Amino acid sequence: MIMADDVSGTEIRELRKRLGLTQEEFAHAVAVTFSTVNRWENGHAKPSKLARRAIESLAAVRNSSQTSSSQTIEELAANSFHRND
């Protein structure tokens, strides 16, 4: 399942933090620039369909023992709000 077009910067930020990545590391992992991740997180831009798929794939691989690969980025980010780390 592909994440919705209206994914928020907060959801991207929460997912990135849950994965334990800096903006630079996250950018490298999804093949975009650091400034692109920064623009996403600050609401100045939205990920393309290709970038959304890369983000979801990264999340699925990193969390394969905890999440389903069919989860959207919204679901993955929401899970981070409910965890007691």
C-alpha cells in the first residue's frame, strides 16, 4: 500500500526519528538530498510517489520484526506515537 499524497512533515519526522536516523542518513537511504528531507519535514514540499515508496520500503526493512511491509507511512509514524521508548 502506498502512503497518501497528504502525508505530513510531522509524520515523516516521527518515522525518521523512530528509525533512529538523522535527516542526512534518511536522505541517503531514500536517495534524496538532505535539504529535500528538511523541506518535507518543514511542510515546504511533499515526497514524490517514488520517494514515498522508498520511504515505505526503508521503514518496512528497518522494522520487519515489528511492522508489516503493507503499512503506510502514516501507520508507521502513528506507531511511534504509541511506543513507550
